[in-house]
Amino acid sequence: MATEFHNLQELRHSASLANKVFIQRDYTDGTVCKFQTKFPSELDSRIERTLFEDTVKMLNNYYAEAEKIGGQSYIEGCLACLTVYLVFLCIETRYDKVLKKISRYIQEQNEKVYAPRGLLITDPIERGMRVIEISVYEDRGSSGSSSGSSTTSSSGR
Amino acid sequence: TPSSLSVGGALGDPSPSRPFRPSRYVPVSAATAFLVGATTLFLCFTCPWLSERFSSSIPLYNAVVFLFTLANFCMATFMDPGIFPRAEEDEDKEDDFRAPLYKTVEVRGIQVRMKWCSTCRFYRPPRCSHCSVCDNCVEEFDHHCPWVNNCIGRRNYRYFFLFLLSLTIHIMDVFGFSLLYILHHTKQLDQVNSGVTMAVMCVAGLFFVPVAGLTGFHTVLVARGRTTNEQVTGKFRGGVNPFTHGCLKNIAHVLCSSQAPRYLGRLRKPLSVQVQPPFLRPPLSEAQLAAKVLDNGIQQSKSSLEIMESQSIDADPPPPPKPEHRYPGLPHTQNEECSLLTEAPPTPSLYKYRPAYSSPGKNHTASAHSSKMSRGNSMTESPSVPVTTGQPSYRSDPSLSSRGGAGFRGGGEGGRAGSGGLGGASAFGGRSYPSFTDTLLQSAAASCSSSLRSAHTAHNALGPLISEGTTSTSYKSLANQTRNGSLSYESLLTPSESPEFESAAHDTAPGAPPILGYTSPFLSAQQREGSLQACPASLRPSPNRAFLRPTSSPPSRAPPLSPRARSLGSPPPGPAPGHTHLGKSLSYGGGAELQHRPSSSGGGTPMPKLTDFYLLFFFPPHQIFSSTIKQNVANHNTHSHKPAGGMKKVTGVGGTTYGISV
């Protein structure tokens, strides 16, 4: 009985960080913020390619929207000059608004798509928008089962 | 709360425990004092009469312009320029001694090199550069401005530019209205008001020319979509700038884009998502299943091959699979899916980079990596970042850095917007000087891979020999140490090479093959292979000796070889290299001339004396002696004091030499 209890506990908290995958920036269009949609091989056994690509494409769209130079950014610029930049204390810039949207989106993706697969996406802004960091978790508790052996695939070192 | 206002730069200090240097605050204090002081005197002594005599809108107008100028000045001074936070440890898992120093990416059809920043622990994005004064990598680095004591980068370039514009207008207004006052008080010049007004006029007149010149210079930069660093280091001399979108769009990008977010000082959201097993697993794709059937443990699966082929964007060629991955079918504990994923991953950080496999020719990016050298842990953290260590970064006025440039050397990097893609190389850092050095050093370095760890001991000996190119192509550990010594020579010999950009038109050094600086990684690979095969033994003994063989470079490098060889042992010949850069000093001294750099083959003309004055203006003498550049002064003293007929040459940022008539 003690053994069964022990196994249950192991199964309960057994996710441990095994690896981190870094999705690099795609600079083919210049310095505009865009991430590579190429599917990393480490995730091949963890998540469907389409899901991953959708996430990255959505993020790229958000960043493109943030950096768009259009009506709103013109108005913000003029207002900033007129108010001697005091307006920045009061309003949220377009970029900040989109960053919040991105943060919510990543949170939602983590909850719905990535965490169930043992992955976690870190908001790129925390890394200076240079990489999307995807943490890969291992199911340590069930090391004897098939899912536990996936350690070898991702670490491979 | 809107977070666009952030205190960085002048006040904030994200890098750990930097010594407090009061000399850094002298120019900014002087600038503030002049601006506020002169304007206040003008408003108090001159404006009352003006408002009575003409209109009260005159002081009002002047006050508004002054307020706008001051606001932009404060924003330029206190705003975080776009500092990248240091990468966390797990982002870089490669053994530093084996990881390439450069990664190449293609930006709108042009190859751009991203250099590894050993301080910040990541490959610098295109247009990013590491500022040695601030000890940070800055996004879209323009220059480090001593007058605001801050780096000018992506986030605050707009404010800096508007500051220059508004300051020019303000100076013109003050001068004009003061002149008006004086002209109406020619009989009362002994009055206090008149005296003060004349003093203000003098100050305004004095500052007008350099400020207007700098404004004009930056206007051209904005229109052309370049940063100061890129302009000064001549990165786009061939005419191909991958970052430009046309004049109007460039201006819109600077003035009308939304305020970029800061990366530092952000609140980290606590992780609210729980990761609990059991985990979902994707089903095996058909390709994987089919491949698995055929896979006898040796063949590559289709999916993994696809992954390899699609890696063109990623600059790092995958290393060959490790032996234990070659036979995926055999390992007992592996999943079915895992067994197919034996090929090199696209993300470099997950795999160690073995020197034995680092042969060029894997794919097009491999050629760029043929010049790879392992990054190496910075042996000495301070010189590690080529430019960071104690090198003053490029100042807002290029001559500034050249003055300190004597000590700058590496400092140049800070100044130079190393260009992220250029790997923050700029003149000093990443730029590999003519591939001659690349190949030479590559072959030397490649054969001495085992002695890399002891490379740091060769610091002094390597100094004169290790050129920019050396460091750029050599292992980072080597690069870190030699950078200080080598930069001065590099800058003199190769004024404005931009090997990072492998576009067509480059005529850099006279007599050098046109592709020299620009296709160096590729050529270097070839050269290296040849050299490796040709004389591995001769270069093997030790790093010291290996680098002491300038003559062993391939014959195609002969033209640039000779000046370089000379520079290796002694300061380069006086006038020739120095004069080639005079044009640059002209452009900065005069302010208004935005020249194309003269080719290094053209002889220089002696600088006009007037520009000398302005050079001195822009280079506060104390900068030369600031502690940040002390460590480099020794390295540069020899060549910065070359006798040249009354012309004092100073190495500037980006390898340019400015001559100052003494």
C-alpha cells in the first residue's frame, strides 16, 4: 500500500523542465519583428506542426500590427510633441496595447495548447524580443512508461 | 501604467556594478548648463525689451521652442535606448570554445553577419551593437552621445533627432533676436542687458555651426535609413543598404512609428499555467511512419531531412549527427518518434559544435561559418566584447571617438553601431578586415583548436597581429583578447570595410580584390581549407607562432598583405593611411559635409584649420583620458603618435583615422 501511495504522488508532480527550444527571429524582411516559423525538430514528438506554426504566425501578425506606421501612430506622435511627451504618462501607446494582447494570447495558448503537451511558451518580450523560448517539460514520474523515455529525444546530449 | 517612459541610459544601469565615473557627466552637464543658462539669460535680459518693442509673442515663441528642445533633450538623455537584457544561461548551451563567432542571416537578399556578444551572451541582431561605455547591447544602435550621456538607439533616436532640429531652430531664434536687440541698442552697449545679450549671441553663434552640421548630417542619415554607426564605418559604401525602405518611409519610421517598448525593467508575469503530466502527444505523421518502416537505423528519415533542408534561414549549419543518433533504431529507450529525430536540430543551442565537423560547404550558410571560430568564454571579461572593454563607444560626433580613439580602439565598437547583422562588428568588433587576415587566422586558428584555451596567454603577442578580421573569424576567446591591440592597426589600414555585407560593390582597400571584405567568410572557408591542407603542421605549434606568420597568407591576399604585414610589427606608415581618413574628419568637423568616404587610395588633403577647432569642440579632451579607454591607450599610443608632418592622427570609430593639424 505504501508503494501505491508513493506512485500516485510521483504521478502527481512529476513534470520537470527538460529542455528549452529557442525560436529565432526571422530577419529576411529587415529588423521588423518576426519569428521563424520553421518547426524545430525537438518539438516533433511533442506538438503538431500546424499548431506550432499557427501560434508563431499569429504572434508575427501581432508584432506587425504593433509596428505598423499608420493613422494611430501619427496621431500619437503629434500628440506627444504637442504635450511635450507628457501624454506618455497618461495613455498607453499602440505598441503597449498590442503587447498586452500578445501577452494574453500567449497565456491562452499556453493554457489550451502547450501546457497539455508539456510545453510552455515564454513571452519574447522577456528575452528582448530576440527569441521565443519554449520550455519542454518531461514527465518524470512515469519514467518507466513510453512518455518518459522522450527525454532522450529532446536532450540528446 | 504606460511604460514607454523609462529611465535608462543616463541614470539606469542594467549592467552590474560599473564604477562611477564623474567624467562621464561633464559633457552632459556642460550642455545642460549652456542650454538652460543661455536661454534663461536671453529670456530675462533680452526678451522684456523685445516684448515691449515688438510683440509679447516673441518671448512666448522662444519659450515654447526652448521647452520643446528641453523636452527632447531630456527624453534623449533619460530614455532607455533599447537595451537588450542579458541572455539567460540556458539560452546558450553550446560550448563556447566551439561555437561560431558569427552567424549569417539574409536580410532582403543581403548577407548580414550577426556577431556573438560575449558580454550579453547572444548573437547581436542586425543593427545592434554593444556600447562599451554603457556596457550594453543596444537595438539599432546609432552612437553613444556624450552630450546626453546616453546611447542613441531605436527607442530614443527620434528624440535625439528632434532635439537636434529644435536646438538648431532655438539657436537661430536666440541669435536672431539677440542681434535685433543689439542692432537697436548700438548706443547703449555698455548696459548690462546689452552685455548679456552679446554674450548670449556669442554662445549661440559658437554652437550654431556644429549643431547645424550635426543636424544636417542626421537628416541625411534619416533620409537614407542609416545609423551613424553604419555611416561612419562605411558599411553601405557599396550602396546597398538592406534596411532602407525609401526616403519617405525612412522618415516615417523615425518620426511616426509607435514608441518601441523597453526590454529592461519589465514586470515579469508570474507563471499561472500549470504543466502537469500526462502530456498529449501528436500522432505520427505518415511520412514518419513510412520512413520508420524503411529506416534500418542508418538512413535518415524524410521528416528529418526536410528539417535539415529548411534550415536556410537559420544561420547555423547543423552539425552532423552524433554517433549515438545515427542508429535510432537501436537505442532501447527511445520512442518511435524520437528515433526519427536524429539529425541536427535547427536551434544551435542544443547541440555542441564539434570542430571536426565544422567543415564548410554544408550549405550556403556553412560557408559563412567556415570562418567560424568558437566563441569561447571570454577569458577576460573586459576585453571580451570587442568593443566593450573600456572602449568608448562611438560618440555623437565621430571625431569625438577618434580622439579618444587613440584609446578607443575597441572602443570604436561602442560607437559603431556594430550593426546587429554585422554582428555589432562595426569597424572594430565584428568586422573582419580583409579576408587576408581571416584566412590567415582561420587557418592558424583552425589548426590550433586545441590551443584555444591557452589563447588568452598569447594576448600580448597576438595584439598587433590579430586584426579585426582575426577576431571576427577566430575563436571568440582569441578575439576577446586581441581586439584591443589589433583594432588600431585595422582601422588605419582598412578604413571602412564592411565585410559583413556581402553585396557586390565594395572597393575597400586599394589593390585589394573587390570581394575582399565582403565575401570574406566564404573565401575564408576556401582559404582555410587550403591552408589547412597546406600547412597545418607549420601553424600547429602554438597560437603565438601561428599568428606571427603574416607571410604565409595566400598570394591572392598579397596586396593588402603588405600594409598589414607592416602594421603587424610597427605602426603603419604615416601619411598614407592617415590621410585617407581626413575626408571623414572633414565631414564631421565641418558638420555640413556628408561625404562619402574617400577611398583609401586617395591621398588626403590637410584639414582646414576651422574644422580642427570644431573637432576639438566635439571631442572634449578629457574623454581621451577617461578610464574607459585607459586600457586601450597603451595599445594605441604607438600608432596614434605617428609623425606626419604636423598632423596628428587619431584612430576613430569604425577604423577611421582623423587627422588633426597640430
